Amino acid sequence: MNTNYKSILWTITILVIGIIIGFWIHKAFFASENQGILLWSYYFFQILGGIGTCMAVVVALFKDSIKKFIWHPKFNFELLSDGIIEVINHNANNPTADMYKGILRVTNVGNDSAKRCEIVIEKIEYAQRGSEIYDTIHDVVGRRKLDWGSDSVIIPKGKYRDIDLYKITKATGLPQQGEAADPDSYLIELTGPQIEDKYRKSGKLRINYCISYDEGSFHNFTLYVDGDGVWRGRKEELRRYINFKLEAV
């Protein structure tokens, strides 16, 4: 019964409000002394109708672009462990690193999932230590697309994916003719393409990457490497002589 009384009360209230509004509209728009208000209201609603029509056309034509503008992925790039992750045989009497790995973490901090993500190397440049004059390495061979475990991946919003960018190994093998033996040097091996050994030791590398997603959208980032080329068996030693810096474009 209480529910019925409340329903009847709300119905009467709405009817009273409707009668008051209707009376006001009649006085405002149909009384002869208020023709100015009627004319002004006519043009006002005509303009609103025109704007509404234009907005409907714009939304119909550019709804995908508008959606991407409002909802889109956004990436944060991070090198784990300062770009130097030790791979150690802990069973050895004097454990030292067998190699070092550089792992990139890509975190989607946007408000939509990133689908069909791929990372490719666009350009690799080299400079001598202490120089800012970079030369493009033209003799790059192999795949420029990085292996993410599949052709492409999905990074949901608020989630991340990791991918290997490079590894650092101790140089092995006999020296080339005319070169001195250098058992304490390291080699940097990039994931994807291969570069000549002379670019993988002492010096500076600048590697330009591109992550693409969702049929044409992309972000660029750059990895900078600056090292003396000397192998060291523990991370705390190595990090003083080689520097990795990641920069989003």
C-alpha cells in the first residue's frame, strides 16, 4: 500500500509540474505581447538543430578517428635492471657472468588495449667514443623485426610485455689477420639484425626502434649504448664502463 501511495504521489507531482511548465510555455511563446521571445526562441532552436546535424555528420564520418583520440594505448618504455641483467652460473667456485641481457619492458599506460603489436629496428648508427658524429651502418643483415614469441602480441591497458633487445657476451675465437688477441673484449649482439664485429665492441651505438599496433598507429624510441669494449665478469664492474639509455620520441 505504501508503494502505491508513493506512486500516486509522484504521478500527481509530475502532472502538476507538467501543467505549470505548459502554462509558462503558452504564456511565453503564444501571447501576442511576447512575439520577440517567440522569434528569439525560434532562431535559437534552429541554430541548435543545425549544430546537432553538423555534429551528427562529423561523428558519422570521423567516428574511428574520434574514438582513437579519446581511447588509445600509450606506452612507457623501461630497461630492466638498468639494461644489464647478469646470467650467472651460481654453481661455480667463483661465480661470474656468462653473459648479460638487456630486456625492454613495454607498459601500456593508456586507456585502451594495443592489438597486433610489433617492434622493428628502423636504423642503426655508430660513432667513436667521445664523438657525436654518427654514421649509419648500411651492412646490416638479418631480420629487423624483433621476436616477441609470436608474430604480434596484445598489450591490454595497465599490462606490460617484455622483450629481449640485446645480449653482451665475452669475445671468443682467434683474432683476424693483422689484429692482436683481445680476450677481454665483449661483443654486443642485437636482437634482430646482425652487425659487423667492429661495431659491436668499443664505441657508441644509436638504435632507432618503432613499435606499431592497431593497423598503422606507432611510437618511436631510441636506445643509446656507450661502452669501452672491455669485458667484466660482474655487473657492478661493467656498469661503470658501459651506459645504456632509452629515450622515447
